[in-house]
Amino acid sequence: MEKLDIAKQLSANAYPGRGIIIGKCECGKYAVTAYFIMGRSVNSRNRVFVEDGQGIRTQAFDPSKLTDPHLIIYSPVRVLGKDVIVTNGDQTDTIYELMEKGQTFEQSLRTREFEDDAPNFTPRISGILHLEDGFSYEMSILKSADGNPDSCRRYTFSYSNPVAGQGHFIHTYMGDGNPLPSFEGEPELVGISGPIDEFTDKLWNSLNEDNKVSLFVRFIDLENGTAETRIVNKNK
């Protein structure tokens, strides 16, 4: 698989929707994850990321403009022991709660489907970083069968011994449209380069100016487990 330039991938797509990146920095010292949200409606754009313990949650920037919290307000990132869960919806809580009871990442997601936002039926995308013994990660997408809401297709991708300077990128949409075209194929192989601030700036500056809303980036030291986090919100 060809390794893609993440900045070019984002710049070429006006509306990838929500996206998750997981991988390892080029120096090999850090596990890396990023999550961004975009929006076309006033309700979707009226959001910010805020820290919530070791994770983050979405919050209305202007509560008076919040018309429907459904699919808008959730916790994209939660930490369970040595696992970091990153998703585009309230399935974060499903994964956290069921894994706490002994189920796996994949088993937890069998209880969920794509979002109920006809006619888009937005995919639920999820990722998890395992940091207990070394570093590995998994990514998942739950999507309708080519727009048919009566059938859910579940795909899970597992990555062990990640390569320094490489990661995988999965997003909800192939581009703008009506209905929005769901992501297709396996997560894209992308390069991960630079320290956290440089990587954060690269992602944020590559997202469409009109549609971008918020960005979260975290670098986790693989030797001692300490983490650095950056949050960028368009609404300030």
C-alpha cells in the first residue's frame, strides 16, 4: 500500500467529515493519535473539544444555538487502563463499558451500528491504542450496506508492531455530497512526521477552512506512558 501524505489527503477533500489517525511518530518514541470533527450545519459547527479527565468531550460553544444534541454531544476519547479509545460517537462509552466487563474492542462494537441520520447513515468509526505490552492498535468502521439501512457491515483492522513514521487514517466520508458518500476500503496508510506541535499545525491547516470545527492530537511516550495533548477549536 502506498504511504500517503496526510496533508495532501486532507487538503484534497473538502469534507472528510470526522477522522481518526493512529500510528507511531517517525522517531519511534511516541504512539500518536488524532481526531477531528467537521460540520456543514450550524448545529454541527457550534461545538468545541474540552478536556474531560484523561479524555475529551464535545460541548456546545453557544448553548443557545444547540438544537439537537443527538449525534453531536459525546466523548470522543476515553482512557481505560492502558488503552486509549477514540471514536466519532457515543460508541466510545459502549467500548469502555463492555471492555471493562471483559469483552474485546471488536466484541463491544458488535452491539452497535452506523448512525441513524438518514439518508447519510454516517459510519461509526472507532480506534483503540493498546499500550500494556508494547504498542498495537485497532480500527473499526460500522457502515450501511451501500446506503441500505437494513444491513450493517462491520470491519475491524488490527495493527501490531507499528512502523515508525507511519499510521492509518479512517474517516466518515469520501467527500461532500447529498447524501454523503461513506468511506470505502481499509484505513489509509499515511506518514506521521514532526513533533506534536508541528503535526497538529499540519493537520489543522490542511482541513477545509469553512468546514473544520475541532482537532485533538495526543503523543504518548512509549517508555514511560506520559502523554502530551493538543486541542484546537475554531470557535474561541
